[in-house]
Amino acid sequence: MNLNYPLKTLCLDAGIGGLCDGLVCVYFVENYDDIIYIWNPTTGKHKILPSFGKGFILAISYGFGYDSSNDDYKVVRISNFNDSLEVKIYSLRTDSWRKLLVWALKGNLCVVCEDTFTFYDVWVMNEYGKKESWTKLDGEILVNFGGTLILYDLIKHTIKYRSIYGVPDFHEVMIYQESLVSPDDFMKLPIYLNN
């Protein structure tokens, strides 16, 4: 069967991100960029989703479905981007993408939601596995933004640049974990070499 889908003239291999209620999520990936659209084969109507530009993408997975709590269709895009996982969620209702970052904060699951690439919300699950334990953080957080430290206000959605006196520029920011491990302790252990 030969389907006459939108953007077929690009001569790229199309992938299916998911099917729901007669809608199809179709994607193409070319030159480190992906084109995603939602298409109804019955009516022939389609909507191309906003792009997020090119990047070195190692692997991408897509999902598509209906969110009954918001009466909305959503596309989930998970990519391996610059050696880290990035999750983006598209809302058909708002025609915008949100980015999620997931990590542990003081032993609790933590999610950062980026809304239309402008505002950030931070949520913490205080009791793992219980959705009612999610709480939204307020106040300020220190963020590594491309090697520059910024203080982000979660309520006002404003930033303040922070610098360390005597250090002209950051080239890399890392998290340091204090410990009592001494490098000298390793020098006392004999090293056995196999002949």
C-alpha cells in the first residue's frame, strides 16, 4: 500500500511515533534535525510541530497519546543529546514543548519542567511512588548555565549572574562531594604485577 502522507516529497524515511484516536505521529530525522507532525490520514489534515533546531542526536524515541486529565494530545520525545538524556513533551492544546530534566535531590526524585523554553518549575517527590507527595519548590536555585553560574528565582522567573571573586571565567562547573578519602592511603597498598 502506498500512503500519500504529508512531506513525502522530502524523500526521507518516515517513522511512526504512535497512533491515537485516528491521529498518527510521524517523524523524519535528517542532518541532526527532526521534523515531527501529527496527521489524520482520513481527513488529510496535518500539523507540523515547532522545531527545536539542530543538535548532535545519538538516538531518539517518540511516543504519542491522549492526556485525558487535560483533554490534550501529547508527543513525548526522548533523545540522547550530548551524552545526556533529554525528555521533551509537546502539547497540541498549547502548541508548545516542555523540557523535563530528571535527577535525585537529597535522595528524592526531582523533575525540572521547562515551559516554552522560558520558565522553569522544580518538583520533588518526597515519598517515592506516591503521586500525592509531589511538591513544587519555590525560592532560588543555583544553576550551571553553559559554564556560568546563575541564581534562578522559581517564583519571579528571574536570573542573577553569580561569580566567584578571583576566578575570571568558569570553564566547567561540577558538583563536589566531600569525603575523608586520602590519596596517600592508596600509595601504601602493594601493587602486584603479573609477569
